Amino acid sequence: MAHTLSVTVENKPGVLTRVATLFRRRGYNIESLAVGATEDPSISRMTIVVEGDDQIIEQVTKQLYKLVDVIKIVDVTDERAVERELVLIKVKADANVRADIIQIVDIFRVRIVDIGRNSLIIEATGDSGKIDAIEDSLRPFGIIELVRTGKVAMVRGGAK
Amino acid sequence: MKLRGAEILLQCLQREGVDTVFGYPGGAMLPIYDALYSSDIRHILARHEQGAAHAADAYARVTGKVGVCLATSGPGATNLVTGIATAYMDSIPMVCLTGQVGTALIGRDAFQEADITGITLPITKHNYLVENTEDLEQVIREAFYIARTNRPGPVVVDLPKDIMERVIDWEPQDQEVNIRGYRVMKGFNSGQVIAAVELIRKAERPIIYAGGGVISSNASEQLRQLAEEQKIPVTTTLMGMGCFPSAHYLSLGMLGMHGTRYANYAIGESDLLIAVGVRFDDRVTGKIDTFAPHAKVIHIDIDAAEIGKNVAVDIPIVGDVQSVLQAINSRLQPVDEKERQEWQGMIDRWKDEYPLRYGSSPEGRIMPQHIVEKISELTQGEAIITTEVGQHQMWAAQYYRFKHPRSFITSGGLGTMGFGFPAAIGAKVARPDLPVIDIAGDGSIQMNIQELGTAVQYKLPVIICIFNNQFLGMVRQWQSLFYEGRYSHTDISLQPDFVKVAEAYGAVGIRVKDMNEVDDALRQALQVTDRPVVIDFWVDREANVYPMVPPGGSLNNMLGGDY
């Protein structure tokens, strides 16, 4: 099962390499990884989605904690958390199908952000399930290019 | 005080208690070596950076302090890599200071530039590239702190040349180390200790499986107390040799692939395995599913990531081995003499029936095991034994009667050939009062034989016992057992005259071909006080290390027939 780990790390050069090297070295598989700044400029947050059973996730967590630059790890998989991912999809869209695509865009309440002669770029935000559904709906039209940010997550309520 | 970076560095080292370093200079290290010229720190010049790394590693293993080695940028730093990985696998505290090209040149493929922090990422506990002279003190403090606390390990500090040259106004701050992502493990879960104590009380056939963690946490006393008061036999890993006296009636010697039959049989029959400072390495457990099949497992280790890594554990206790053992001991009453007699009887019968033994040489050459027995007899367990890696290493572990922790210095995890001789140098520098003997093979010794220059220069009377079978013996043994005797590239009978090599360096060289001369040669070597001695023992060419659990096999299924 995929677990989502929210990992706070020192905002220093090389920290991403340390984390990535650890995953490669121990043979853990990263499904997605998103890194960015936090409210504290000295700290970055990594949201790592990793596939594995409880025993593997426990090992991943313990090994991550051994990295000096890793400050805190929260497994948000079973937490009440807001999870979001952003995707940009460039889809084939000649005049015949444009209306159909726009209808899909409306249903999912996502946005068209660029129009080419024979293509559209669609921007969508949501949890991974929604992103997958949009991708599936647009695939029959022909996806030219697709880029996903990877998941970011935040626990609901006052807790940090 | 106006000081150069290099001078600040050396002062910081001294404030960490460093009085001896091992190294090799080079272009990027010039500022540091210039500062060393007028410093009180003793510098031992190796002949290869790998030698410096192993010497610093052994210095740490023998003293319990942090070992320090120095190398220049690029090839100097990459030559340390094997030494760093060796220390990492065996959890040895070490700080490696590497020169680096000036900050303006980093990333431009400058002469002798190597990304050593990148290269050593997976084989260091942590590493640093110092980017400001102002950061030096803090980095050095953190480096030593990280190297020696919790589960120890090597830390690399990469020092660009301009950072070392720059003069700044500096006074020592002596600030407490405070790293938010790194907390020193204090205490342990006492509920788990109580649960462990309960299991120990109830156990009928308990066994202690002790490793390097007992030595690094200086817990031999506590271990011995637990064993003696509770009448629990003790088997140790290769890394744990010396943490419990070999001659003790409760000692089972080493377990695992080349362990004693009685240790491995005891593991198989035990109902409680008390694993102390160990990591359930494959060389120890053999086939993991059949390891200690009837035993509940208590696992004590400072590193939480070791718990449950290889085997499922009933009672995990994360904490310093010494304090945990202390807590366990304080909650237990010494058991009665009669307690666990049946278990001890079973073990004694195995010991009688399956002692370590070896035959005689069909070629009439010296049996290698005999040499280890002689060394053991002559030094009475009061020497420091270092080894290279291979058959001789296993014979040393099997036949030397250890008395003290920190007296067996061997590359356990990484299995580094060429480790033993430079390690002997580091050990002798640390403990000039003790005899230091490198038990070596003719293959391994040739990997760092250049360190004879170091040992002669510093008048270090280390003794190198080459078990010369003109084979890469351990690989040959496997070829003989598992590859139909096809000795692919393991015959190294073309070799130098080791006596002449020794003499060419200014060391003493002795050749021994006759079993009856072993004793005399060793006695003679032990008398030498001002230079290294190389003894070239011509041993039986095809002696095998037995008993042996075939790779991936179960511990109770050992090869070796009579042995």
C-alpha cells in the first residue's frame, strides 16, 4: 500500500540527495516526491509517497530518522489530512472534440490554461484519485504531454 | 585572535581531545600541513591514504576515542573510501578530514577535484563541506559529536583550500552541540526491560548473542554479570570477540558460518535469544527462517533501525547497551547454582563431542591453526590481534583465547583485505605497551604492504604473521567446495620473497617452514622493540576453515566432518 510521509528537513544543499540516496541504497521505491519551502526558511518539507507494507514503511521511517538533516517524519496516510496534487495535461483537441473536452473540464471543475491550434493545456488540482480520473477521461482524445507535481499534504486542524 | 583556517582547525581538533592523526599530504592540504608543522598534534605519515584510514579506524577501536585521518583532495580523498566504508560497516567513530580545491574552483573539474561528500554519502554517518572559515568550529564539534554518539560511525569533513588559508578573528565559542535532527539517545523503555527480565526468569535454555555493540558501549562488565549471575552461555559475533573471555566456562566462542558447532547447536535449541549490540548479519544467521527457531528474541541495540531489520523481535529495547544491561541486571537476582544445569550439561556435552579441531598437513607443512594457538599461548590473551580478511581471520577468531574487549581488531562487515597491517600500526600507536600482532594471509598482506615504510619510520614493533599458503585461501576453499575445485585465479604462488621485502624496508624478516620453529620465531619476534617483524609461515596449502555453514544454509547443518 502507498504511504504518504510528510518529512521536514534542514533547508541545506544536498539534503535531497541524501534522502534520494537512502531510498536507492535500501531499495525502497519512491512513487512521488515533492519538495518545497515552509513557513520557516531554514526548513523544507518533503512529501514522499512510498509503496510498501507496514514493515517496510517502518524501516523507511527509521532509516530516514538516521539522516542528521531529517527533523521530523509524519506518516499522514491514516491521518485526517488535506492532500493535493497538480497536473498539467496537453491534450489533442481539434475543432471536432473541443466541446467534449470542455465539458469534461467543467465536470471536474478544472481549468483550461492554454489553447493551441490543435491542442489544449488543462490544469487540474486535487487529490490523487481526482487527478487519475481526469487523466483517464482525457486519454481517449490523445494526451500529448503530461506533468504531475507529486502529492503534497497537510494534517487538518491545529496540529503541526 | 587572528588565525588561519588551518590553525583554527587544529585547535578545534585539540579541543576534541585529538593528539594523534594519520594522514598523507597533498596540494589542497598544504595549509593544514603547514599548520601541523608547528603543532603539538602527532601526525603519522602513512604510505597510502587507505593505510591512514585503517590506522585511524584501529586507533579508534583500541582506544574508544574518535580516530582521525587526513588526505588531500581528489585521489587522496578517494583512496580513503575503502577505509571509510570499513569503519561505517563496523560502526567505528572516525573523522576524516579531506582537502578540497578552493571554493571558486568547486564544480569546475579542477585539478585533483573529487566530489567526496557526494561519493561518501552512503558510507558515512554524516558529512560536511565547509563553506566558510567562520563555520569551522561548529562543523568540527558536530562532526566529532556525531561520530562518537549513538551508533558511532565515520564523518567526513571536506575542507576547501581557501577556507583553510583565510585569516579570521576567532575565539573558541565552545557552544553546546544542538542539532535538531540528531538527538543523543538517553534512557530506554523500562517497560520493555521489565518484560525482558520476565522472559529471562522463565527461560530454560537462554543464550546471549553478543556483538560489537557490547564493545563500543563498554558493556563487557555488565554482560559478564548477566551471564554469570543468570548462568547464561554467551556466543559472540566476529565483531564481539573479546567482549567475553574465550576461556570462560560459559563461553561458546563465535557463532555463524565459521562458528563453533556448540554455539550453533545451542542457538538451534535455545528458547530465549538475548541479542546484544548485534545486527543479525547473514554470516551469523545463515538461513534466516531457521535461525533460533524455538527462541523468543530480546534485541538490545542503540540503533532503532536495526530492530526488526532482518528478524522479527519479541522484546525490542532501543538504548545504550551498557545502561540497558545494567537495568536488567539490577532487576534480577543471581540464580542458584542448580539453575539451568540441564542446559549447561547439554552444552558441555556438545563441547566435549564437537570441539574445534584440525588435522595434520598431508604435505608436512605447518597447520595454520597451530600458529594461532601458539600466538595465543605466548601472549596469554594480552596482545592486540589484528587481521586481514580470509581464512586466517577465521582461524584467529576460532583459536585465539581472548581476554579483553578492544583486543581483536578486524574488518567484520565490509571484509576489507589489506586492513590488518595498517590497523596494527594504528593499534600500536594507541597502545605501545601491548604486543600487536597482525594475522595475515599472503594475499591480503600484499594489499597494503607499503605500510612497512610507516612502521619502520615510527619504530613500531608490530608483528606480521603471514599465513602463506600461496593461495587466496578463502576463495580457493569456496571453489573447492562449491565450484568443483576449479581454482580460477586463486593460485598466487608467484610472490615476492617476504623476508627480503621486510629487510628491504628495514624490518626484520623471518621464514618458518617447520612446525617446530613456530614457537622460536614468535618468541624472537616478541623480543624486537624498535622495528616491525614479518614472519613468513609456510602453511598447509589447502587447509580449510571448518566447521562451515554453507552460504544460505541452516546453522545446524555444518560442513567439515570431523572438524
